[in-house]
Amino acid sequence: MTRRTALVAAAELLAWWVVLALLWLVFISTVDTLERVVGASAAAVGALLARAGRRAVSWR
């Protein structure tokens, strides 16, 4: 993996994480520390799965 592909992968994961974390915050009713931790964790898992799924569909 070159430096460029690593940066692209990191940027894609960050973009997915931001979108999923914001979506989590929109759907919950109360925002406290535990909800933020759970949302961030769920968004991280979702970002990894979204990137893996996208790579599986468009294999390069």
C-alpha cells in the first residue's frame, strides 16, 4: 500500500465515520456521554463495513 492509497483509505473511512456519526446524533433523542461513545463506536464499525463493502463491489 502506497502512501497515497493509505491517505485515500483514511479519508474514505473518516468521511463514512462523520456521516454515520451525524446520522446517529440525528436519530437519538438525548445526547449524553454514553450516547456519544456508543455512536462513535457504531459509526467506526459502520465505516469499516461500508469501505469493505464498497471495495468488494468495485474490486481494483
